[in-house]
Amino acid sequence: MTGPGSYAAVDLGASSGRVMVGRVGPDSLELAEAHRFANRPVRVPEGLRWDVLALYSGVLTGLGAAGPVDSVGIDSWAVDYGLLDADGALLGNPVHYRDTRTEGVAEKLWATLPATELYARTGLQYAPFNTLYQLAAARSDAQFARAGRLLLIPDLLSYWLTGEQGTELTNASTTQLIDPRTRDWSYEVADRAGIDLGLFAPLRRPGDPAGLLRPEVLEETGLAGPVPVTAVGSHDTASAVAAVPADGERFAYICTGTWSLAGLELSAPVLTEESRAANFTNELGLDGTVRYLRNIMGLWLLQECLRTWGDPDLGGLLRDAATGPALRSVVDAQDTAFLAPGRMPERIAEACRGSGQPVPRTPAETTRCILDSLALAHRRAVADAQRLAGHPVDTVYVVGGGARNALLCQLTADACGLPVVAGPAEAAALGNVLVQARAHGRVGDLADMRRLLARTQPLARYAPRGDTARWAAAASRLATR
């Protein structure tokens, strides 16, 4: 096909969801927002849960606002899932990855399946909320005993839209149950961990058909069928990395939002013990690629502070932060002490006090501490990834919501000592749209997709300033804690 096509990208983040409409032609790529809605987790007596019904309602409203489309694709955050009974009904709201149920679970599992062996087989970094640990924590639950099917969040929404079940591969690779070498389930890991892989629906790859919108969905949204749902890189980071507008292979990326995912795109996983000790993960991407990256706490730190401060004007806060002293105080942006919600300004202050650094006293000082700390974590991740993978880079691409934060982008360039190209901000939605367009014959391979992005999307460039030695000195303060 050579004419333009229209594609609806359902893009769900940890704090909001959106339905975007992308129009793709031979030399054009336009993206417009059809509907944006909040994603507000709910704390109930048994723990922290996702309000997945509200999310589905937002998706339906968004599809209704999108107008005629050639396809629908869904991406979301990783690791979390819904359980269905034998009749396909949802067994309660999905558990939030920030819930405390997995505390201490990993250490118990490692007694059966040592962390070193687990990494050598799955390549996945340790995070307390990995799906494997969630399943180990859930095994004794009555709800889990009734489950006949497990669907990761985007696959659950796709099922409700189409009535068809599948497990998309890029997201499945975050469960710690996939072998990144074979790009299939690791049956030995599942067996030794006591996980029944029969709970999962068959694997799908990006671009695979995922069904047609059900008649009831067409009626509610006002869309005229048939409308196919296409599997995309349903882990939002997989879609975002697909939308990095890079030329060639010598690049690093930082997908910024609630999390910062910083790393490289490789052709094969890095499964060494040194890589495991550095807590790098090997997740699967498009076209046989591996997303070799480190999870960093990201703008979650600032989002939680803003919530505590009553949501002040962010623009003014960033201007004030930019005029403050650089690297006065920094914290470890990978520290799981910052994982849970609540009291974030106090916890940042406590971390600075505990490391003998000046304690931020104002919102502007705390904001500068956060952004300096994120840039420092980006620097370390980019340097470590190059060393561990033997893969040098010339440019760092910042995509996602943080690409709009000029101060963060400049600090990242300064810290890494490398030029930063920022944009697109809606990378996950664009990657989602382009995979659909490719599946429908309107764009070529991954390199072709990236060339189209570079030609059509607004990008900002930041040159590194100053000497990186001051960043090394700041890093040493954390190393001596």
C-alpha cells in the first residue's frame, strides 16, 4: 500500500492513559491525541490495585473519539497481569507492581533457583516486582487457585476488545520466564519455580493479528467494522525504543517517564555474571533485537514530590531549579527505598542527610537534586552498558515524556559527555502506530521506520557542556555511602 493509513494507539502509562491516532503515508507521520485519561491505582484492604475497568472505559471512550481507523494497537507498562477464571471472567483487579506482597519473595525463590542461574537463563535484572516473583507470592491465594488464564495488562485489554487471547513477546520478556536466546518460554525456569506455563496464552510477535473488534465494541465506539487489533511492542518501552530516530547502531537511548530505561539496542543478549551484578536486563524488541538496559527510578521521584507539594507550576519550578547550584546534593536514583509512594521529599532529604550532603530545603532545591541525580544515573547506565556489551556509542537519544524537560536533557548531555537528541516525546505511541502501519504494508523495516521519524518529528539537540570530572566526583559521594 502507498496511501496514508490511520491507526489508533492505546498507550497506557503508570499514571495516565491515552488513545492517539497516527496517520502514516509514504513520507508523512502525524500523531494526534483522541483522548487522555487518568490511571489512578486504588489502595484497598488487601493492597494496591489497578483500576483496570476505568482504564478499559477510557480505551473505549478514546476509540470512539478516534474516528475511523485501519487498526488498533495496545501497549502498557510491564510485569502486571489479570487472572481469568475458566469462563474468561476477570478474578479481581490486577495487583499493582508497587504492592508489598513480593517483599522477601525473591530470596526464597533463589533457594531453589539461584539468582546467578536465573539470570543466565532469562537475562532479566532483579526487580522485586518481576512477574516471576509476583506469581511466587500469589501461589497460595484462593484467587490464583481459581485461575485458568493469565493475561498481561495489554493482552487483557486486547482480549476484552476482541474475545481472543494471546501473550505478546516483548512484554512476556519482562516476566522472567522467557529465554532471550530462543525468544520462547524458558520451560526449565518455569518448572523449577513451580509456574504452570499453561496459564499463559500462546505467544504473539509484534505485527501479528490479534483479532477483530467485537460487535459490542463497534456499537459502543461507533466504529464501522471490521477493525483489526494488531499486536505491537506491547511493552511500552519496546514501542518507545522502536521510535528512537537513530541512524545506525552506535546509539544509546533513555526512555523517560515514570521510569528511566537507559541502555542499548543489541542483536544478542548479554548474560554474563558481570552484567547480572550491574543489574542490567535483556528484554526483547522488534525484529530480533534485544533491549539491554537498566531500570532507573525516573521522573517518579519528581511526580511524587509534585503530588506532595500540591501540584505547583512545573515550568516555574524547573526555571528555579536551573538557577540553583549544580550537583549540590545527589541521591541514588536506583535505590528501591524510593519505590513506594508517599513522603518523597522527606525520603530524598533523609538520603542526602545520611550521605553527609546538604539537605534540600525548598521545592526548587529538591527538584534540582532529583534532576542531577537522574542525569548521574543516566551517565552511569550509558557508560556501564557500553563497557559490558562492548558496544560504543556516539549519541544518546532521549525519548518519552522527559524529552520535553530541557533541563534534564541538558544535564544528561553534560553528565554523559555526549550529544543528546531529545524526542519524540510520544515515542511509545509512535512506535505502536508504526508497527501497525508496517503490518498493513505502509512502511518498511525498522531502519525505514526510524528514517521516517527523523524526517517528520520535531527533535531538540543538546551539546555537552563543561568537564565530566565534576559528575565523577558527585558519583563518588554515593559510592562511599
